[in-house]
Amino acid sequence: MLKETTVVQNNVSNEAKNIASAALSVVKDTAAAAASNRGENEKKPKLSVLDKTKKDWGEFKEENNGMEEELDAYKKSSNQYMDKVSVRV
């Protein structure tokens, strides 16, 4: 009777080990697939400093509508430096 119990326990133990091993490999495969997909989705296009500055400047001008007209007026003015100095004084 003791031998039969030991054989049954060994069979159950081996079967449990096989099931656990299969489950572990599925979990590892799923985790590896999720990690590789996550890496692909998180890649963002890199902006150069010039592109980022251009984008930021455009957004700033959109937020400050009157700024564009003021900048155009200073561009056309021949006394830009004098205009700035006279405003500060």
C-alpha cells in the first residue's frame, strides 16, 4: 500500500510539475510579447532643436494674437533699436 501511494504521489507530482512548467512558459512568452509591443508603441519621432523651437514659436504666436502685428511693425521700422530704448526711458 505504501508503494502504491508513493507511485501515485510521484505521478501527480510529475504531472503538477509539467503543468506548472507549461504555465510558466506561457507567462514568460506573453510578458516578452507585451514588452516588445510596448517598445514599438512608445517610440516617438525625435524633433531637432530647430524644429522644436519653430513649433514652440508658432504656438506662442497663436496664443498671443496681437504679438504678430507688433512684430511686423518692428520689422518694418528702420529705428528698431531707438524704439525700444525710447520705450524703456
